[in-house]
Amino acid sequence: MTTEYVGALYVKYQDSLCKVRDAQRQFLRDRGKSMKAQLDDYEAEITYLLLRELRPDVVTEIGTFYGWSTRWILSALRDNGNGHLHSFDIVDNVVRNVPAELAGERWTFTMGDVRENLAKIPARTDYLFIDADHGARFAHWYIDNLFPAVPAGTPTSVHDVFHGRRPKPLSEGSVIVKWLAETGIECFTPSTAKAPQVTAELAAVKKRLGLDEPVRVSDHNPMIFFNLP
């Protein structure tokens, strides 16, 4: 992934992205303080754009919380006219925030600790999204157990990594970044702390396309994107 590649996706899918942004913005307004959105705009939009471009048949989401990321993912699958999302979390807040018309027959939610439900992870996962426990222990678990359970080369994203130029010590981010370095895998991030030039360039693209009004007011964007070995 490069900034140029992502910028081209903004151009290619600008019309449908604009509609999803408007829907998500209105949803957030309607829910008010009862809704805590986890993804910032760039990481949510990039997730949507990648799913539109890659057109996965199966997406696995680890961590839903209130369903902000779930709605973005399902919107991409709906707009593709193809794909199924399997979501896992220890709480079921998401169920109240995903409307039936968006869930359709394209969503399966499993409540419970994913570490106890590894057998339910689809073996044919085409995209892996992780935003759950941010401790080092959980990161070690999914590197050793979840990554081998999905196909090699699977596009993957992990949230809450680069809140600063470096991950926090003893955090999920420090573990995954070390593993990426040891494995020789490069990652892409729109983090304003780690890669301000990326967000600056994408901001220019969004402004040119009329997509610069924020969906939510927050600008950390600490997610990383990479392909499994």
C-alpha cells in the first residue's frame, strides 16, 4: 500500500464513500453520547475503500464494541453486492447498532472470547480486522494462533498501534510492530503521529473531492494495514 494507491481509491469510490460518510455521520448524531465510535475517519474510510477494491468473500472482525467499524465493513460489502462478515466480541452492543437492512444475510456475530472460539474463524478469511484487547498478551496470542488460522497473504488491519511515533511499551502495538520487523513485512498507516505526511497528502485528495467535512472529530488514526506472510 502507498499513499498514491489509497488516494486513487478515494477518487474511484468517491460517490459511494460520500453516501456512507453521510450515513455514518447521521448515525453518530442520532446516537449521541450513547455511541462511542472507535475508528477515526482515515482508518475507517481506508478500510471501506480497501474492501470495495479487494471485494472479499469473507471478512473476519475481531472486536466490535458499539459497532462503528462493523457498520463501515458491512457498508462496503453491501456496496460490493457480495461478501459476508464474521464478527467476534465479548459484548453484544453491536447488535443494537447494526440495522437489519445493513446486516441482511451478510453478517454473523459470535459473542464470546475469540480465544475460546478459534474454531469458528472462517478458514477462507479474505480480510482480517483486529480491534479488541490492546494488551501484549493478546497480541502474542493472535500472532501465534489467529494468523496461522487464515490464509497466507490475507490483508490485515490492526487498530490502536501508532498513537505516537512509537507504540506504547508493553502494548499490543509494540508486539505487532516488533513481529512485523522480524518477519520483514512493511505496513501502511495514516497515523497523524507516525506518518503526518500521509494524512496531509490524503487530506489534499479529500478536499479536492469535497470529502473534507469530518465524520467524527478525532485525528489520531493509529491503525496499521499489512498483508500476512
